[in-house]
Amino acid sequence: MRATREEILKEADRYYDWIIKPELTEEEKDQVVQESIPNFNQFVNPGWLEYRKSVSTDATFVEWSDHDSVFADTHGVEFLDCLGGYGIYTCGHRNPEIVKAVKCQLDRYALHSQELVDPLRGFLAKLVAMITPGDLQFSFFTNGGAEANEMMLKLARLASGKTFFISTVLGFHGKSMGAVSATGKAGYRTPYLPLIQGFQHVEFGDASAVEKAIKNLITVGETVAGVIVEPIQGEGGVIIPPDDYFPRLREICDKYQVYLCVDEIQTGMGRTGTFWGVDHWNVVPDIMSFGKAFGGGVMPITGIVARPQLWEKMEENPWILGSPTFGGNPACCAAAIAAIRFIVENDVPRQCKEKGEYLLKGLRAIQARRPILRDVRGKGLLIGLEYPSDVIGYAVSKALFKNRILVGGTLNNARVFRIEPPSVIRYDEMDRVINTLDRVLGEVRLEFPGPY
């Protein structure tokens, strides 16, 4: 039943006061914690708390503030962030330069009229053309990663006039209907079957399987619009393809006049040690999606960029691809412009490469003496740690959480968990991760004594 005006204002006033207060009282801090869990159970999604990405065994930690490579709860307890919002915080938490740009833009105007030319969108699109490979030129800005991949799929069909897509097993492209149709995990797909038709999945890293799928589809009279693929499978378990995979995909796509659609949502903006994941193999996609760190860890903005010839039909109807109300809004564009500036000025890809190598070296040294850690793999600051089972992986991530280190492990998907810290993580903080993991693995080994 709808509440009364007085009841609504009473609650809204409390929340508003907590938001604008520089510092909460101890009583208010406790109140925030006490109300947060019931609110999620009653008004958000009760299942989220059971599955929640946090591996806390209690509800005493409520995220309230952050900076650099840490976030803190209401009482100031700090956690070293090695999850990084699954790639959002490449530039760090609340990067001051990016926050400043957004605040200045908010003081000017926040959203666009939808009719006049909004200059920041043009500024940002020009920068995207400058930082992306080859002749990628025209950009289309969206709000979330799945939405960006929807636009990528739509543009490939629109520009090619063809239908089918080749995707990969264990690939992840989002959970909207088109994106989840491209996604290669049954758990995300099965509840929504039948999905959008025209997607065929093959093994990731096997270029011959891609070519075979294209040839077979053409033989039986189908047409293939694109191949959609991640440079490195993140959700799939930080799976790195063979070095000849992307060069061969480029050759195959050219041979059959199929668009190479690369999902850089997680791997872009320096995360893997190069500006874009495909830069490891010097390949130029036809369409590329980007997101997560693109907003500098401050604002949500994603999008696609494509070669100019793909946009010819857009000239006939500029709204045919989509017209998201908030896509490319000034506040988010300000954040992305500041993020690009920060990444280029501070050579973030190089920082990710060097710090990733340091972390990988330390983690592999642990693996050599603790076989319960099955594998360590990654590029830059996108690292996966593989364990014998989900249960063991979850036990490790839970123990790390107790030691105030957050990693990408959940109860239902922890056999491989990700380490994706901000590029601003310090070397002493990385030493803390390495040393704590070493100790934790020794403890977990006692809990799970089976042979490894």
C-alpha cells in the first residue's frame, strides 16, 4: 500500500541527511548498517544476499566510502580492493581528477536537452577515435555493458544485412536478451529459452572452429553477420587465447566478409597491460564495445566504436540503431574524457603491465609450493586463480575477506576467482595480497586435506 506523504518525506529526509552529511554520528552509522540488510531482503532482492558478491559471513560491513585502492565501511574499516568492480576501478576509487571534472560539469548542466548539440559527446567521440586501433571512427554511447553489446550486434546485422553470429562457449556479453543469446553459459541462458535465434557457439581460442561454423552456415543457406568475442574471457575464468587466435580471426572474417566484433568491456582502458586487449595481437576489429573503466570508476558510461563504412545505413535514419535517453550524457562524458586523459598522461597500461607482472610472479611462487592453487594466469591486472573446486575457491576468498582483502569470488562460482585491483595499487599493498594469500592457502589446506 502506498505510504502517506508524511511517511514518505520522513524516510526521504533521513536518507537525504545521511547522504549530505560530511560525517555520521556513531548512532547513525549503526542505523545505516541495521537498516541495509532488511531493505535488501524486502525491497531489492532477497536472493542477492545469499549469492552476494561479498564473501562476508555477517552483515556488519556496509560499504560507505572509498579512495585509491581501498573502500571502507560506515565505521571506517578499510578493505583492499582486488575485485575492482570487475574492472571498473582501473583509475582508482574516486580518482580526484575525474571527480573534479564531473563536479564541474554538474555545476554547469548535468543532462542534455535531447535536441541541441551537446559538445562533450563530440569531444569524447573524437578522443575514442584517437585511442582505438586502426580506422575505428564513429562512436555510439550507452549506459551499461549489455546495452553496448546489444548495439554492437544490431550494428553488425544492420550494416551487413546478414543474420547469424558466431560466439564462444563460456563467453560473457551481458544479460539482456541479445547479449545473453551471445553469452556462452547455460546458467544465464536456460531461464530465458528460447532466446534470440541466430547464435552458434564454438570453443574459445579455436579459430578453426569459427571458420568451420561459418562455412557450414553458408553451405546450408544461412548468412553470418559477425563473430563476437572477448580478447580474454573474464567471467569464463580469465582464459587467454593462443597468440595466433585473433590474427586468424581477422583473416577468417575478411575471407568470408564477416564483421569481427570485439567485446572490450572488461579488457579495455589499459586493464591487461595494453590500451585494448586486442592490442596484444595488433588486430583491428570492425566493431568494438567498451565500458566498465571507461567512466573512470566515477560515472556509468559504455559504448561502441566502429569503422566508418558500417555507418552508411545510419545516415538514412540516425536513430535506427537506438536512442538511449541517458546515453552520452554530459556528466558521464566528462568522466570518460577525464579518464582517458588520466590513462594517457599516467601511462596506465604500462602500470597495469608492470604491476601485473609483479603480482603474477609472486602468485606463481606461491603456486609452486602450494598445489591447492591449481593455476595462476592473466595479463596485466586481470588475473585468475584456479582451485580444485568452487568450495575451496570460496573458502579462500572468504578467508581473504576476513583479512580485509576483497577478490572476485562468490559461493556459486569460485573455482576461478579474479584479481582486478586498481592501477594505483601500491607495491606494498600487492605484497600484502601475496603474503596473506600464502598464509590463507596454508589454513585452507588443513580444512581440505585431500590430494591435489
